[in-house]
Amino acid sequence: MRPEYCPVPYVVMCGPSCVPMPMTQEAEVPGKRVLVLRPDELGPDDWKMWRALRTESRAPSNPFMDPVFTTAVGRVRPGTRVAVLQEDGSPVGYFPYERGPLGRGRAIGLGVSDCQGAVLRPGIRLDARRLLRSCALSSWEFDNLEAGQGVFVPHAAEELPSPVVDLGEGFERYRQRLRARSASFLRQTLARERKLARRAGEVRFVHDARDPDALRALMAWKSAQYRRTGRRDRFAQEWITRLVGLLGEGEEAECRGVLSVLYAADRPVAAHFGLRSRTVLSWWFPAYDRAYARYSPGLVLQLRMLEAAAADGIETVDLGSGPARYKDSFKTRDLRVYEGSVVRPVPGGAVHWLGREPARAARGFVRNRPRLAGAAARALEGVGRLRGR
């Protein structure tokens, strides 16, 4: 049950999960209040308003920005909170975040979420540091902040391309554009699919599979890929595995997991688990069986997925930030996303800055120099080979 509001210009109220904060002069904005809740304390009216505000903003209906994703993260990450911004008693914004020690905040699902930010009514003016103060945060870190987040973009340290595939005109139109741009790429991918069928057995694709064995295979392939390339194994983190399971069981149209599988002779050879809304599919966890690598099953899977997604009403496939040659082959354009953090001048903010910003600056330096980035990737792969021995 929600607490009653105090009749003050701007006050932070908390649900049963947190301690009320004293009002400060810095936080005062006439006519506004902030209510801090756990995601499971949001009611159906909040979900309806959240989605209405998102629609009103005309931002893409990315599933990572839906209350379903925040609620699922809240079930596996106990520090998850939502700041409900109210004006004259009505919600005008929702700011989901995770809170850690010393008030260090992070975007919901940081490390796996591909679209981040607040959901605000157009025209709402906020100061990012005052908002953090209202949430008892000393900092707030993001790595895939979407464009148009005017409250937070000024605090970005780096702007990154995030490729997308536009399917609004249908798959046939997309295939024509793909053929015109790179006829050899399309021809070779289709040829490899035929070769896979000849060598391994009948090729079959299921766009929305309910196959627990295929999901387990996907996670195993992806974990091996992370280790092989010297990167942190995300599926070694229990909360990520649980999050994927929760989202895979969901039925909400605006945010649910979709497992797509490419079979050869009824054996999974490539799979992808992503999130979709009615019109946006977020490319999330793709992987394939390396025993079939010569046939490029990952590329065959993606081409089949794009065709099925277009037939299922998807208008945009968001491939997510991060360099990958296959993304450049399939994309039609780039969105912009941002990496950085809002830091308040308090002890917890200083701890965040010292622990994160020097490393972030170093990554950005390497990422913007292709030869150095290539050398770094080779070094990571060497570390992965050592781990595998």
C-alpha cells in the first residue's frame, strides 16, 4: 500500500522498502513530488501511465524501456527501485535504477540492457544531480543511454553507434536493399544454408520456439564464446540466467522473450534469445554450435529471423551497440547511444569516479583507434585460450 503524500512542494517519499529522506532546499521544485518504490509496488495504473508517457514521447517502443523489464530485474536484483515523478498528483515520469553501496546507482540491468534512461512526459525539465539526490544516489552509471534523454546526455563520456535494421517496408524491400548494397554477402549466406542442408540434414527455422534444450544449448555456446574471447561470462552470473528465464516465460506484448532456433536434422545449430515489443525486436544473446562454423549458421539464423520478424509485425530490429562485422552487413542505419555517468560531489560519487572513469577513458581511447582495438581483441583471445587450457 502506498504511503500518503505530505503537502510540501517537493518531497521524496518511500515505499515500505526504503527509509524516507528529509526534504532539502536543493530538491525543491514547486508542485512536484518523487515517490521511490520497488518495481513490484507499482500498480496497473502505473504500468498504463508508464507506457502512455513512452508513447507520448514518440521514442521507439524498445522492450528494455518497458515496466516488464524493470519488474523482472527487480525480482533478481534486490537493489532495484523506481522513482515516480509526480506533478499535481499525477505521474509525469518514471526513473528506474539499481542502488548499491554508498548510493552508487546504475541503469537497470547494466551490462545486459541495450536501452536505458528515464520515461518522462515531453517538456519536463529536470536536473540530473537533483534527481539523484532525491533517490539517495551518489552516482548513476549508464552504458546504453538512448538518444533524446536530455536530462542525462550532457553527462555522457562517449557517444556510440548502435546499428538497426529497418523492416517497416517489409522483408522483400529490405532484401532488395541488402542485395543492392552487398549482393555477394546475401548470395554467400544463402549458399551456406543450402550447403548446411546437404551436409547436416534438413534445415528448419523456428522464430518463437519453446525449446528449453535449445535455450540451454544457447547459453552453453555463449558462455564458451565469452571465455574463448577473454570476456566475462555473463551466464556465469546467476541473476542474468534467472532474468532470461523470467523474460522467456512472459506473455506481455510490450516486452517478452523470444527464442529463435535454427535446426539441422532437428538438432539446434544456432539460436538467439532476444526481447520484443509489438514493433521492436532487440538482438540480445546470439550464438551457434562451432562444429557447424563453416556453414555460418549465425548469419543464416539472422537472415531467417529478419524475415520472420517482418512477417510478425516487427518494424525495427535493434542490433545493439558494440562492433561486429555481421552487424555492419545487415544494418540499414545507426542510432546513437551514450556511455557515462552522473556523479554528485559526495563521497560515494568520488568512489565511483575513481573506480570507473579512468578505466572508461582507457577503453574509449582504445576503441577509437582500430589498430590498437585489434591488438586488444587479440590479447583478450589469448587470455581466453589460456583460461581454456
